[in-house]
Amino acid sequence: MIRSLLLALALAGAVLVPLLRPGWLQPLAVVLDDWRVRLTVTPFPESRIVIVDIDEHSLSTLGAWPWPRDYLARMLRILLDDYQVAAVAMDMVMPEVRSGEAALAAQLQRPQVTAAVVFDLANRGLPALAADSPVLALALAAAPPLSAPPDAPAMTAVPVMANHPGLAATRAGHITPIFDDDRRVRRLSPLLCLSGRRCLPTLALASYAGLLEQPTLALQPGHGWLGPNWQLQLLSDGIPTATLPLDANGALTVPYRHAERDWLAISAADILQHTVDPALLKNVVVLVGSSALGLSDVISTPLKAGSAGFVPHAEIFSALLDDDFRYMPRNGWWLTTLLLLPFGLALGWLSGHYGQSARRILVFPLWLGLSWGLCGAVALLTARYANLLLPLMPLFLFAPLALLLLLPAELYHAAHAHQGMMHLLQAYLPKSVASRLALRGRVGDNTDASRRLITVMFADVHGFSGLYELRSPELVAQLMQRVFSEMAEAVAAQHGTIDKFIGDAIMAFWNAPEDDAQHAPHALAAAQDILQRIRALDDFCMKLGFAPLQVGIGLETGIALVGNFGTRHRDTFTAMGEPVVLASRLQGLTGTFGVPLLVGQTCAGSADMPPLHPLGLTAIRGRQQRLAVFTLPKTPVSTQELTPSTNTGAQ
């Protein structure tokens, strides 16, 4: 449940943060958008639009800019009359009056020519062109009529620069780009309006409209769930010819579809010298601009940091001819959310499915790479084949944000699981052994054991089998639960290790896995404590309907093999060797000797053991030599007597 909530929070954050606070992530967002533009550019040679470039070659051949007006007049005449181009769009303004302009003025009045106007979008306070300027009057009169609803984006701006009135053209379009914060041009307003919806199209749109019969413009809301916010339709005799998708502010995303090598660019000097093959120019659209550095018409685009200023206009004109524009759908954020939802569900399933597997460590990095790769592929494919620009920031943010939110939960889950494993193992194993097994996380085939000097205890309830005949198994289980608890507490209080519970018996040992220099005295103290605790259970036994219990305990010290033994299915921590066998045999002889505790000779002779009462030699099953055995003296040994400063030996 917590994992699902965190994934939902990550999805909401990835979608809502870029939407509600776009400024926070704007630098990264534009980088992602530019990558998409570059990756979706395919070889697409454009021969319908020809760039006549006032380039460095032209300047070196014909002289520095500005050229005499006669050069430009002659270039227009050659293009229109000799090469018979369909239209000429001039990506330049000539605000100064110069001599010899009559020929250029006549060429600009031809219907195939579209001049340029510059607007001030940043409200920099530049001197505005007069509203009754002949240049604006002619341009606005030639602009296609516009119909728009009252709530349409205003798209108003102030015209600040154009050809001077003597060079007024019959038709004009604006060449004003929209500069983003990083000074790159990614958008352009298809219309810039003065008051009263008197609007001037962009240079490409105005020039293209000049090729149509009775062109009109209609600005209306986008249609369909995947439609744009607004769309500007160009109609010819009432028939839609091209549709420009616009964002909520009325801006058009420049459709960068061509690499620089895809454009057919001809030097202006070659036009004036008449050295161009006429077949390249007949019935094409010519865009006159400049790539020469001296003319300062250089901009940055997603494709190149230093592009000529005419590139956005050429791209828009090419897209108009194909009616092929890319845009962000108005429901693009919902579409992105739906795209990310399966990835969130997949991560939730994977992290749960491999919750107890070693492969879990691979889930998160693989999912991160897969989600980024698939989301990026979808974003590229929808841009290239469906012209949909999905918001990229949510696609990029969701995966790391999901992992960032899940990481604390995963750490908590791992710590909780480790702690649970520790508690479970510590119920059966010493703490140090439990810690080692919890870190290892699995059982194995290898034996992990060593030889150690230990003291072993076996404690058994006498007459246990008869208890089942007298009382119900449930009562017997209740009694043994209490007995084992008392025995275990006695062992733990003296730093012992409980090996196992065997029916009605308990096996424990000291000096493993942790060192205990007083292992024999501690084992004796634990045995004495067990006897006292069992005697204290008389009332409890009578309450359950049982007679008081009698316990037999055997202790012996010796070298044993101690550690983990097991297979790939199960591990156990135990001790094996002679002291284990002897302690078990001694426990079995307690009834024969009529004492509750028997101590072997090695244990009785251990350092710091208190005086014990000798019972003589006894035969041990499975052992050829007889063994000296000891028990508690007539006066019980107190716990304070179990750690004397000198060895008294066996008595």
C-alpha cells in the first residue's frame, strides 16, 4: 500500500511540478525539447524553396553591405523575369532613404514580392511606426482577412521597423522571432496585431497567402482530444489549405525539419551574374536573406547555435507547403500521465514480485533505463509520425522521482526484514550466529565450524512420557512451555548458548560462539539455577494437576566441533563431539545415582570450579574407560561461590 502511494505521489509530482512551476525546470525542459528536435530531423532535401543568400562570397564579389539599391532591384528582376520564380520573400528591412531607389521601388510593388516588418515584442520602448504609415497601410490592406472569437489570444505588438515609405511593398509580413531565456528561437507568432484585430502575418505565411486565390485566415479553438489549444486556418476561396497549430498564447512552434545541408542555397552574387541553372529556380519560392556575419542576422536554434535569421521562415514556408506542423496537444499532460501509468504499475509489481529475491537489486536500475528508453522512443515516434510534442519533463522526471521516493521505503523494508530475520534467528541461535546468517541471507552447502573447548549441558524432565497418559496434550504443552522458559532463562542468565530443545530435554553449551573464560562455572551455575526454578514450579504443576517435576542434568567439558552445519535447504548451529555425548550420558545416569546433577571429571577439574562431591567411577555406554563423576555437595553451591580466585579441583 505504501509503495503504491509513493508511486502515485511520484507520478503526480512529475506531471504537476513542470506544469505548475515551469520556471523551476525550464533549462532542463528546453534541453530535452532540443534533443527531440535534433533526433527527429531526417534527410529531407527541400527544392521547392530556394535560399538566395547574401553570403560572404557575395560580399567579397560585389562589395560590402549595404549594396546600392540597384543591385537589389536587378536581383529581383532577374529572379522574377529571367528565372520565373513563383514568389520572393525579403528577410530584410531598408528603413534608410538612398539614391537610385526608383527601380527597387518598382520591383517591390510587384505582387510576387513580400517585404518585411519588425515588431517589438519585449516592450523595449523603441520608436513605433506611425499607425497611418503607408508601409503599414499597404501591408495591412494586403493581409488576408482574419476571423477570430473574442477570447482568442491577443498577439498584439508594436511595429518598429520597415522599409521607408518610398520602398513600400504591396505585401509584407513580420520577421520578429520569439527569443526564449537562452536566446534560442523555438517559437514564432504567425500573426502580430495592432489594435482592432488588424494583423500582419509572418513573412512565410504572408508570402504563401500571396500564391492563393482570395486567401483568408480563421483563428479558432483546436478540435479533438489531441488537438492544439488554438489553430489558425489558411483558406483559399473558403477551402482550408493549411492549418497552423498554436499554443495557449497564440505562438507557433517552429517546425525544424531540415538539416542545414537539405536547403538549396544560392549566393546572391551568382544570381546577379546569371550563372545559375534556370531549372533550379523556375516556379520555386525564393527567400532572400543573409548568412554573412557582417550583416548580424544570426540566431540560435535547437539545431545550431549560429543559424541564419531566415531559417525559421524557411522552415515555416516548407511546413505550409506540406501542411505539416508539430505541436503540443492541449491534453498533452493527461496523455503523458496515461503513458507513465503502466511504468508505475510495472515498478510496483516488480518490486513486490522480487521482494525476497537477489534479483531485486537489479529491478530498479533496469526499470530506470527501460522507462527512460521506452518513454523517449514514444516521444520521438509521436513527434515524427503523429506531429505530437508530448511534454518531456514528466517522462524524464518520473523514473528518478519514483526511485527517490521509494528508496527510503526500500531501506526501511530491508531494515525491517533484517530485524525480523534477526529476531527469528535469535529465537533459535546465538546473537552473533544470527547476525552472521542474517547478513548471509541464505543457507548453504558449506560447513562453517571450528574446534573449541566448550562445556555442554543436557537437562531432561524425568517421567515425561508418563505425563501424556495422565493429562491432555494441551496441558502438557502448557507445562513444558513454562519449563523450557525457565530453563532457557537460566542458561541465558549465565551467558550460555541454547543448542536445541529435544522433546522434554534441553541442550546448551558455553564458550561458543562467543568466548567465555568461565564457561564451566557458568554452566554449573545455570544447572543449579534450573534446579531451583523447577522446584519453584511445584505450585504451578499442582494447579495444572501434575505432580512436582524432577529434572536430571549432565555437564561435561571438552573439545568439540562447533558451528553451522547444513545443506542448501537448512542450516543449524550446533556442537558435535565427545563432551556432547558424555553430557548426554551423564544426564541419563542421574536417575541411577539418585541425584539431579552429574558433572564429568573434565568439567569438575576446570579452572575456577567450586568444590563438588565425588561419586566415584562409572561406566559410560560407548566408552571403554570408566569416568569419574561428581555432583553438588550436601550444602548447595551458591552463585557467589562459582567464581573463586583459585582452582580447588575435584574432591
